[in-house]
Amino acid sequence: MMPPGLLISAAASGSGKTTLTLGLIAAFRAQGVVVQPFKCGPDYIDPAFHGAAAGRASFNLDSWAMGADQIAALAQGAQGADLVIGEGAMGLFDGVARPGETGTGASADIAALTGWPVVAVIDCSGQAQTAAAVALGLARYRADVTLAGVILNKIASPRHEALVRAGFANAGIPVLGALPRQSSISLPERHLGLVQAEELPRLTEMLGELARFVAAHCDLAAIRALASGGLPAASRTRVPPPGARIALARDAAFSFIYPHLLADWRAAGATILPFSPLQDEAPDPTADVCWLPGGYPELHAGALAAAQSFRAGLATFARSRPVHGECGGYMALGAGLVAADGTRHQMAGLLGLETSFAKRRMHLGYRLARPYLPLPGLPLGTALRGHEFHYATILSQPDPALARVEDATGAEVAETGSCRATEGARVSGTFFHLIAPATQRVSA
């Protein structure tokens, strides 16, 4: 039986969704409640924090990239939990203009599909009663989405809280908690969002602090009582593994791979063989494919350049078996990477790609890719849905393009990825992060 759930959302990014979500998960877990977390939209970092707080893997649910059956099937991961807590992305209704598989990628799509009531985090800084007007707009915008209540954030004083609460009383919207401004309750950030969970030595202590902070200022019993919804059991087409034995780069430089992909690969019988390029480890020679996920190679470019065993082992592997890199993994497969300070670091050299962070430019959005060549495990002709999020500038991309890539409006983008044939295999890479094969018909 599926447990009831809630979706934590807001009117905008930066309102405090992640802080509240982690605090709620940790606070309920401290009470003995088994919480299953989810994250709306494409995001690698928040789910890792969710997992640390809940002790259960957090899965992404994405209405643009995933079909309704896939979302329902992933939601089955909540079986055995007492409560589901999903975290939204950006504002509640923010998505792209043209729908994908089941929606525009908005968190509201997931709330509507699952029936999970929304608890909105309202950033009250710089306003009082007007905060209720913002929440009233959230409550009325879509008839298929239920706003169950709000948690006030960045409350400056008791007087401020009283004024804000008066506005919500007039609007008839329940206030489930009020979080005072407290600069010590925050998570460190960098250019792609939060610092990764695995990089924080005080993570357990920080989660304990968040749990106590949220428990002290929110009505946990009332919040849990609002939970409802759930999806019926569903089957889906899983993402096929790229090989039977997959050498997977896995460390602080290569950590961006979706849990549902790993779950799909394992469900198909594949064996995952992790190795650490930062520890100068080469891919397992018994593997039949090597996969380098995204991450932060720009922060570890010097260490990667010095990892002679990794680079030599990767080159040997690529002579007879396919190697594929996504985003950071793609950059690591290239010839060189220029760090933010202007220093060029030699990369693996299996592709001619040269990238630079000396002049950062953000590339962000959903992507639909049609590979020109079959990727490992994926037959030619399979359209793929995913996203791109990086700050690298391409200085040179001399190898043949890997795919035709479009954004969510159907416009072609320049980041096509690239490929290079070796003696017995193919090296490929792309800035595109795979989420799922497209199931809806897409025009060629």
C-alpha cells in the first residue's frame, strides 16, 4: 500500500524549500517515521541530501521527461514508508512552454498526478499581509492542485509574524509553522547549487540542527495529518543498461547520475563496477563499457591531469570497448580543460573537446536528443529526454557530432556532443544528461 504524501513547494526559487524539506524529513525520522523522499525535476544534489536525511534513496520525478507510467512506477519506491515528502523545483507552476511526456516539468504537474497536497514555503522577508495574497494566487491557479497550508519563512520578529498570520487568517489558508531568520541554518552553495552532501563532514550534525529547528517552529502532527494521495501500481519501460558489466566513475568529480538509472540497470541484471579517477583508479578491465557521469571535474582538474593510471587505463579500455561521458564526464574525455583561473589541464584526450571555465556561461534547460549513432545499450533511432546544466564554454569540438539536440521549444542547440571511433569501439560524450527515452511521438 502506498503511503500518503506531501509536496513542499514555493512561489519562487530561494524561498527555503530544501532547508524545510530536509528539516521535515530529519524531524520525522527522529520521531521514528519512515520517510520516502522525492525530488521534482532534474536535480542531482538535493536528492543526495534527501537520502542522507531519510536513510532511503530519493528519486526524481519529472513530468517533461517521464511518462505517467514511469512516474507512477518510481513512486512505488515509497512502499514500506510511512510518509512521502516530495520537494518541488523553482516556483510551483514554473515549467517550459511546450509540454513533454506528461507536462511542462512544473512541480504542480507532479502534485496533480500523485494527488499529494502542497505545503508552500512563503518567504516573508520584505512583506507582511501581502504574503497571503501570494499564497492565495498559488491556491487558485490550478484546480487540480491543492494548497493544504503554508510555512512562513524568514520571519523577522514576533510583530512581523503576527501581521503575516493575520493576512493568512483573512485568506483562510492554514499556517503550519513560522521559521525565524537564522543565518546559521543554511547549506553551503557553489555555482551549480548546493555543495554535494558527500563533501560535508558535518552533514549529520547539520541535519540534526535542521530537524530541531523545524520541529521547534512547525506543527509536525498537523503537517503529517494533511498527507494524502498516491499512485496505483504501474509498469514501465526501463532505461536499458549500457552493458552487462559497467565500469562507473564515482567520486567527488563524477557523482551526477540519477538513482533511477542505476536502479534500472541493476534491475536488468547489470553489474555496476565503481572506480575513482580522483584516486587514480582505472576502469575495471572485466567491464564491457565505461560510463563517466557528470560532476565537478573543473574543481579537480589538477588531480585528474595528474592521474596517470586512470588516463592510461581508460585509453587501454577504449581500444576495445565503448566509453561514454555525460557533461563533466564528457569534459574529462576531452583534450583539455581550462580552469577558472585560466590554467589549462590535460584531460584524457580520447576526444578533441577543449572546454573552459575562465569565462563562464550558463547552459540550462531540458533537451531532446536524437543520436546519429547508437549509444551503449540504446538502439539507433531512440529519442532521448534529459537536460543540460553547466557553465563551461566550448573552445574546440573537432570530432563528429553525436546527436541532434533541441531545447524544450524545439530549437536546435549547439551542444551536440561528439564521438570518435577507435580501433575496436567508440568514445562518445555529450553535455546532455539522460533522464529517460522518449515515449511520446516526437517529430524528426
